[in-house]
Amino acid sequence: MRVFLLGFMGAGKTYWGKQLAEHLQLPFYDLDEVIVEREGMSVSDIFAAKGEDAFRQMEKDALRELVAEQDKFVISCGGGTPCFHDNITFMNEKGTTIWLNPAVETMVERLKRKRGKRPLLQDLTDEELLAFVEKKLMARAPVYEQAKVVITSEDITLDTFDKHLKDA
Ligand SMILES: Nc1ncnc2c1ncn2[C@@H]1O[C@H](COP(=O)(O)OP(=O)(O)OP(=O)(O)O)[C@@H](O)[C@H]1O
Ligand SMILES: O=C(O)C1=C[C@@H](O)[C@@H](O)[C@H](O)C1
Ligand SMILES: [Mg+2]
């Protein structure tokens, strides 16, 4: 089984991905981390030094390599992963995609911390953050919505994932 966790920055992909992988006894990969390790640079440094297009190419390549090599894993994607290079179609063909979509306010509260790690947010003030997240989420929603499973509730447990995965 291949599981891909999708969603906006701060949705909880990394947080839940680790727990879900352990629960399902599957290898866990955080796509951002895979790229950071390969490149020996932080995501912010990659954006600054090589540009977003280069990062999106690395993301596409890392995703396809992991899928080519393995058929059992949980991958926590980056927030933008499904929205570039038709990665959403690729992931839907190769496994179960889950969109984690908590309330915008919840994500914004989480994103006020550790903003420097997220290049798209690092120059925004707290006041600008909410408007940015709302706008970007609206633009990305048509892609995220293509996920096979959508989890909007915030009150979730590993049981929630089990139930959805059983039906997927
Ligand atoms: N359900 C939750 N309960 C409490 N804290 C949470 C929950 N989900 C996420 N968090 C916390 O919110 C922050 C952001 O979550 P996380 O890093 O998992 O987001 P992400 O979806 O991986 O974002 P990104 O796309 O930027 O990698 C983390 O500090 C995490 O510990
Ligand atoms: O939403 C996005 O476009 C991003 C989310 C992060 O996970 C990183 O992949 C990067 O900061 C870009
Ligand atoms: Mg993450």
C-alpha cells in the first residue's frame, strides 16, 4: 500500500504521516526532508539559491523515484507537491491520496511558528498570513480535491485514517 498525504502548509502532513506509517508498519518519507537530505540544503536555501522551479523539479523526481523503488510507504508530501508537474494524477495512479484539510485558522496558528522554514511565508507578517493562506488554498483546492480521501475534521485519530483507508 502506498499512502500520500496532501494538504496545505501546516495541515499536519508530517505530524500525521509519521504516526500513520508507524501504525501501518510502513516506511515513512517526508518529501521535503528527502529533498533536503539529497541536496544538503534547507528548502528555504534551495528556493533562494536555485529558485522554485528547480525545487519543483527535485520534488517531481524524488516522488517518482520513491514510487519506482517501493510499493509500500507513507509519504508526507510538501504543501505544493500535488499542484506541479501533474503530480496529483501520478499519485492517484500509484496509491491512495489523502487530503488533510483542517480549518484555515488552525493552519494559520500553526504557521505563525517556524515561518522561516517555509520560503513562501517567510516575508509575511502575522496580519498578512491569513489572507495569503486563504487565497493560496482557494487556488490549490481544485487540485487537492482530486485526492481519493478528504479529511476535513480536525478531531482526528489514527482510527480516522483506518476507516478511510478501508473504504478507499
Ligand atoms: N493534530 C495536531 N495537533 C497538534 N499539533 C499539530 C497537529 N498537526 C500538526 N501539528 C503541529 O503543527 C505544525 C505544522 O504541522 P506539520 O509540520 O505536520 O505540517 P505540514 O502539513 O507537514 O506542513 P508543510 O507543508 O509546511 O511541511 C507542527 O509543529 C505540528 O507539530
Ligand atoms: O506549499 C508549498 O508550496 C510548500 C510547502 C512546503 O512543504 C515545502 O515543500 C515548500 O516550502 C513549499
Ligand atoms: Mg511537512
